[in-house]
Amino acid sequence: MRKAHIAGVDGSESALAAVRWAAVDAVLHRVPLRLICVGPDSLPDQIGAGDDTDRAGWLSTATQIATDAAPGVETISEFRRGVPHAVLVEESERARRVVVGIRGLGERTGLPVGSTAETVAMHARCPVVVVRGRAPEPAETSPIVVGVDGSRVSEAAVAEAFAEAAVRRVPLVAVHVWIDVGIEPWLPLDDDRDWASIDETERSVLAQRLAGWQEKYPDVEVRRVVERDRPVRYLQVHGEQAQLIVVGSRGRGGMTGMLLGSTSRALLHMAPCPVLIARPNPR
């Protein structure tokens, strides 16, 4: 049975943006799209969060939005009871991808990302896409951007990024930033290290990380970017012209046990386009 993509539906404009993105993505990957709307078990609704009649309307609207965005998409509408982020995390065990908007109906305005989106991004068992910033058009030709740091989680991000670039037939920008001054503030920028030699070494590291994937996807044009700076800064810069940024859930510098690394978390709040958070396949 094909694993479906899942999009959370809650009546917000943010959720509808996620549905549009998920519908196009589902058609590209030839998988069904499950639209899931979650209502409370027995507790009264939050102010502005709607009742069951509203939720039925939200699912109907979401289905129409998906069909308009991606004619031919196979949609499955589901109404569930529970807590939205808990239901989506549970369903992620059986999903190919979970897609959410940045902030749901009833969540505090003014925040760059809502609690549901962040919680799902942290705990889901499959890749998560948080749709924010500039949403790509169906025939978008702008590139995919991927952050590469050499970690196992980064390898998962590279795999996702090559697959996305191949299915969309767009270039891939591989960004490797080899010093995170946010993590290593004690390292002086004017010391006597041979920075040119280190830079050359890091370029070789990036080439090695990409080599096997370039062989698997020979038609994907790859643009390599190696910089000495903060990863978030360059991912944001290249993300301005991208349709999707792909990162691992936790990078090389992340502490063991962290569910979401500092770079991934920052991009949820600051990225100029949708962000895909990849996770390594369980061993």
C-alpha cells in the first residue's frame, strides 16, 4: 500500500496554503493526499477554533483547494478526535510526509510559527514540510536548497533534496557552511590558521557527500556553495530564490537527544520559503 502525504486542516489560511503545496507534491510523487481535521474529544472548543459543522466545511474547502491546485490528486478526507499535534504525530508513523502550515486557527497571532507546526516538526516519524514564506507555483523552476554538514541526519536531507530536485526537474543548491560562529564563538576570525587550505578541504568534503547521489540522479544540476559562516544565514540567502529548503532534524553540532537542531528550528521561524525537515531511516 502506498504511503500517503498528510496535510493538517484547521480552517486557517496557513493550513490552506499547506494543502495547496501538499496537493501538488502528492501528484508529483504519485501518492494519495490525506486531509486530516482534528476536533476535541469532549473539552469545549477554544475561542475561534470552530465546531464540528465548521470542521466539515473546512474539509470540504480543503478538498476543493487541493483539486484546484493539482487536478487529478487523490484526496481522502478524515475527521479525527484528539489534540491536533498528537494526531498528526501518531499518523506520521504511516505517512510518507506530513505537511502543515506555520500557524493554525486559534493560535496566537504575531508568532512566526505556531505550536502545532513546531511540535509536529520535532516529533514526527517521517519528513515534515512546514509551508511558510513564498509558496511556489506548480510549474516553479527555482531550485531546491539543501544544508549539508556530513552528519547522518544531513545524509537524509541530501537524499530528500535530490529526490525533490529530480521530480521537479530543477537545480539543487548544496550549501555547506563549515564553521558555525554561533556554536564556536571562541574561535577568533583573525587567527593564523591556513583558511584557504581548510576551505579546499571542506569543498572536498562536500564533493564526497554529494558524489553517490549525483551518480544516482545524473540529470540533476548541482550548484555547490561552501562558506565560512552561520548555516542559517546562507540557507536563508539562497532560500530567497528557492522553492524549498531541505535540512536534517539535527545537525552535526546538535546535542544528543535533541529533537530539533538550532538550524532547523531557526528556519521554521525565519525561512523565506517552505522548509522540509528530513529524518534518517531507522536502523
